[in-house]
Amino acid sequence: MDISKVDLNLLVSFDAMAEHRSVTRAGEAIGLSQPAMSAALNRLRALFGDPLFVKTGSHMEPTLRAQALAPHVRRVVETVKTEILNSAEFDPTTSERTFTLITPDIGEMHFVPPLLEHLVQAAPRLRLRVVSRPRLAASEALASGAADLALGYFPDLDSAEFFRQKLFDNHHVCIVRRNHPGVGSEPLTVDAYLGMRHVLVKPEGRAHVFEQYLQQQGLKRDVALEISHFMSLPPIIESSDLIATVPRDLADICSRYAELRIVETPVRAPVIPVHQFWHRRAHKDSGTVWLRAGIQRLFAV
């Protein structure tokens, strides 16, 4: 039998007949008139090549074929009702779902600790997987379902297939060692800033907003060291007279783990807007809706 030629609504009619043993009552149960229910029963008989239900007194009793089919049809109908048409809402207190987040190493440091603390209380069995992806690969991961959310600065996620929610603006500051001889209590001037030796962090595949702005303004720094990872900065800055220009949230984190000072940069580059992004395929998924709401409450300013 070719299932593509079968009207699956007939299974609903069969299930109603198996339960009520009456054309009239079965039709009432599923919202069909008596003629429509009779027509459905005739189609079922033709489909299975069996009378299925025969008149016995005041009831329609199932044939042996109908008795054999009944539990299988009931299982199919119940599965469609409970698991396809009315899937259970996400319950954070019991869910063991794994959510995958895309964020750079800065995002891991900023987002993960507070988010993990929140989940321990609200969703103790839920799991997180945090990955880093180049900007273009992030869109592919969200579109394919390999990732649920992207957190951070992703200017390429600007097409209609992606939703976004603003969390905060990140501006740039400088970090230097606590007793840096060239940085006092007075604000840095542009000339003094450009004359210092710098550490430049250039993660592969990520946007370099501040560096691009300097180039646009025709400003050139003396870059003594170029590295790929922001978390290498604390020991480098703490043990040298180098200066680094970083997003403010990263500077706050670095200052917790090393003897550093945060200094305002004299170069007023554009702020970095930080969003959470998701693909439209997950827009109404109850689990990601719940997670997005929690992230918004924790981090939106």
C-alpha cells in the first residue's frame, strides 16, 4: 500500500469507530455528520479490503482485521496529537536539553559565568555548549541548527532570516600595568597614546573595529606585539610597559585577575553593539524563547 495515496484523516475516523462502535457517535466525536462518517467508513473498507465494522444489534462490532488494527491506529493518532500537534512546553526544571551558543572568547568570559549561575538555579539539568566561530560560519551554524544563539558582535547576521535583540553597547578602554611609568593620573593625550608601545589582539575571523577606525582616521600605533587571544593579555600587560586597547567588559574581567589599571582611551572609536542573534527557524521554539529571555534579563542594559 502506497502511503502517499492514503488520506491519514481516515485513521482518525477508524479510531473513533473502534472506540464508539456507532457511526453517529463516532461522527459526533470527531465533528463529522452521519453521512460524512458513513462515507469515511466506506473508504476505510475499500482501503483495507475488509468490512472492518459490522452491524450487530445496536452496535457496529469490529471484525478480526479491525481488532488487529485498532491498537496500532490508536498509537498513531495519539502520537500525532501529543507529540506533533501539541508538543510539550519547555520545562527548565526538568529539561536535559543541550543549548549551543556561539560567542568569542570575550563572550565566554562575560556571558558564561552569570548564565551558568542562573541555570544552576533555574534549569539544573540543562547543558551548555559554547563554541567560537568566524563571522561567516556563525550564520551557517544558526541556519542549520548546529547552534541556537550567537552572543556578541556579528555584523554579518543582518539578513531577514535572523532575529536580534540588543543587550548593551561596548566601548573601548586601555589597560596598563598598575605602576606603569608613562601613565599617571592625567588623561592620555592622542600623541602620548600613539607614542606608547602597544599589544594588538587580532582573533582570527573576527571584526577588528578599533583597528579599522584608526586606519580610517589615519592614526598609526607602535605595535610591539600581536596576539590572537584576549586572555593572554593579563600576564603580558602586568609584566611589561605595553598598553592594550580592549572592550570595556574585557578590561573589567582582566583587572580581576592581574594588577592592571583601566585608562580611558583618547581615541573615541565607535561603540560595539552587542546583541543576541537567532535564526527564524528557532524563533518560536519554547526552549530558546526561555533561554533568550533569561539572557536578556541578565545582560541587557
